Amino acid sequence: MRVKIRKKIIRCISLILLLFLIICTVIATRNQRMQLPRVVITVPQAGRVNGQEYDWVIPVSALHQEGDSWYGYDVDTVDGLFEEEQIVHDIRFIVLDMDESYAAVKKKPFDLNIITDSSQPLEDGMRVTEAGAGGLQ
């Protein structure tokens, strides 16, 4: 009789400990996600720069200059441990024309999600989270 009661107590304690570990893991994952840089994303599209029509136009805020070359950050979605994650990759652009708001780029590689704004400085390979409709408020 005492052995059965002991086994039940051990099972209950084990179950409670397992639930506690699962809850802690979920909370830690959400907390980590909240600390990731938040980004605003756009896609290249046709548009006008300095009165001329171009096939691929992106906001100037998406571009960064390094010497004579221009680069931006693309967000790629990959499978993570618990959910999909968004990873930043730098990508080089050939800028054809630019005004105060938009830049025309030579060609659009497929499926680009270009970052136009970020809550923190970015680096290649960094994990980020999308800011959503409200932007970076």
C-alpha cells in the first residue's frame, strides 16, 4: 500500500516538474524574441525616381553605403527550434538613380524582403522580428 502511494506521489511530482520546465521554456523563448531587433520590411517594386520610371525601386532608408558600393539587408525566414525565425543577410545593390526618398536599383533578385528601419543596428546573420503594421513606435 505504501509503495503505491509513493509511486503516485513521485508521478505527481514528476508531472509538476515537467509542466514547470515546459512553462519556463515557453516564457524564456518569448522573452528572447522580445529582445530581438524589430524591423520594418518592404519589397522592391516598380516606381519613379527623379521623374524617370524604373523596374525596381526601394526606399533610400533601406540602403547603406560602404565606399563606392551600396548594400541593404534582406530578411530570410528559416525553420527554428520551436517556430520559424527571421535571419538578416546583407545584399549588394547597384544603384542606378536616387532622390531624397527612393533609389532605383539595377535588378531585383527574387523574393527580397528589404529592411527599411530597425530598432537596433543590424549585422549579417542576426535574428530579427518584424515590427508589424504600427512600425517602430
